[in-house]
Amino acid sequence: MTLNALVAVDAVLVPLQAEFLALEGIGALVNTVERVKKRLNPELHIAGVVLTMVDRRNVLSQQVEADARQHFGELVFGTTIPRNVRIAGNGASAIELASNAPQPSLILLDVEMPGMDGHETLRRLRAQATTRDIPVIFVTANNDTNDERYGLELGAVDYITKPPRPAILLARVRN
């Protein structure tokens, strides 16, 4: 946030990621707000703190939330923004993440992954009752027509080759 912005506004809404290093950053921001309030803008204040990237299953996330509520009290909004994007580095991890609550509403899957490839990952997702209905879109560098057909036959709802065009990817994800 620029100094000019802090001089021009009366209030600051602070997004705070529920991660350890974010606590250090918010400390620096609070100090900056106090200095600007003292020297340049006496009306400046923190209107509220909204916790983002919250995962209540994670002890660190819970601790950051508790620390923020202890330090800022009622300035911390009751509503939080959950961590809703999860990343798996391989097929086995993707299956594990998809099998546990909260389940994803969509899976973007590469065909080429270490260990289990995307095709086998999709086969296993479709074999489990808890994951068989989660839509899967392949996003891959593999642009072979037969591979695309095979992925769709396995149950993928779409197949996008890299590099994806952001607007097209977003439209397909929304559908």
C-alpha cells in the first residue's frame, strides 16, 4: 500500500492470510498506519481485519486466527475467506485431497505427473464413490488427438492444452 493511499483514505481494511509470516507483515502495516495517522492523516484508522486463506483443519491457521482476534479484538470480522485451492504434486496426493472434506468442486489435472499419470489418477477417482462425480479438466502440454480422446473417454469433462489462454480457461472452469 502506498503512502499516498494512506493519506487519501480514512480507513484501511486489512486482509490477513492465516499464515505465520503474515503476522509479521501485519505488524509492519499497523506501524505504518500509526505513523501516517500521527504525521499526515489523523483520521486514518483500521476499519477491520478479514482473515483469508483460512483452513480450520490446520493448527497454524487456527493459531494465526486466535492471535489476530486476541490482538485486534472486534476489528477481526467473523466471516473468513477459506483456503479453497489445494495443490497436489502427484496423482496419489490428488486422490487423497479429493477424497477428504471439503471435496473440490473441480479438479484440474495434468496428464504427465510424477509417479501415477493423470489417466490413472482419473481412473482411480472415477472408481471411488466419493470422487466419481467431481468434474475433471485435463490441462496438459500433450496435444495429441488420441490422448485427448482417451482422456475424455475416461471421464474428463474437458481437455485443454498448454499454454492455456486465460480467458478460455476461466470460461471452461466456470462452465
